[in-house]
Amino acid sequence: MSDTNWYVVTGAPSSGKTTVVRELEKLGYRVVHEVARDYIETRMQQGQTLEGIRADKRSFENWILDAKIAIEAELPKDEVIILDRAIPDSIAYFEVAGLDTNVAIQKSPRNRYKKVFLLDQLPYQSDRARIEDTQTAVRLDQGLEQSYRMLGYEIVRVKVMPVRERVKFVVREIEKE
């Protein structure tokens, strides 16, 4: 395992994660956007349905995990980078999908992230790339926290507040390092 200068922004669906990451990008931070959302959006533009894309849970979750591993393998470890989800997120997603989490657990400790921000949930909103419901989002929130803690991370919880305040909070935490 190697140390990095990377920060993970994670959270259950409808936690405001993507909005916070986009705002950090506007401030000049290098970001890696969420692999699953990009994959789903691309496939839907090719005419596939969300249900079709996610029908084979095992293949879908394994593809996402492997894509995150490939992306992280190419990133410079000394550069400050914001990750919209990271490899360990797959542990929670495997669990919720009813899949064996051992593969995701074994592949998770490749890089040591500088800090993990877990955004508290906002009121759940469905969108074209989500299949989760409110109950699943709650399970994912708990699973994400457990997954990172199991790997030895302290979680920095980002409370519900206006986007600008959430971004300021994350920036202050990054600048502490």
C-alpha cells in the first residue's frame, strides 16, 4: 500500500457529493469524477436502459471496481486529487447488491488516501442514473462508513448545510494537511 495526496468525497446517493466535487473542481482542484455515473450515462446515450445496464449486478459492480482500480493506478500519488468515490466504496455497493464483498475488500488497500469525507444525506431525489431508494441510500451511507473504518480510516462527516458551506468545510480540512 502506498500513501497518496488524494482526498475521497463519498456518500450515499443523493448526498450532494457530485455537486460538492464540481464546486471543488471550479476552485482549481483536480478531480476524478464518479466512474459509475459516467459509465451509466455513456451506456444510456448508446440506447441502453438503466435496468439493462444494471441487470447483472455482479458484472456491473466488478466493472466499476476494476475501472476505479485502473484509474487510480495512473494517478500521480503526490498530487492533490479529489476522488468522487474511491475503490473502497465498492465494498458497500457489493454488500447492498448481495454480492460477496471479499473481492472488493481484497482490492481496496492499494492506496492510502489522505482523508475521507462522507457527506450526510440530503432528502432523497431520484434521477436517471439511480436505481436506489431511500432505504437503500441509508444502507449505503452506513456501509460506506463501515467499509472505510474497517480499512483504518477516520471518517470526516460533512453535515447537511448549503453547498458553499460544505465546500468551505472540505477545503479547510484539506488545507490542514
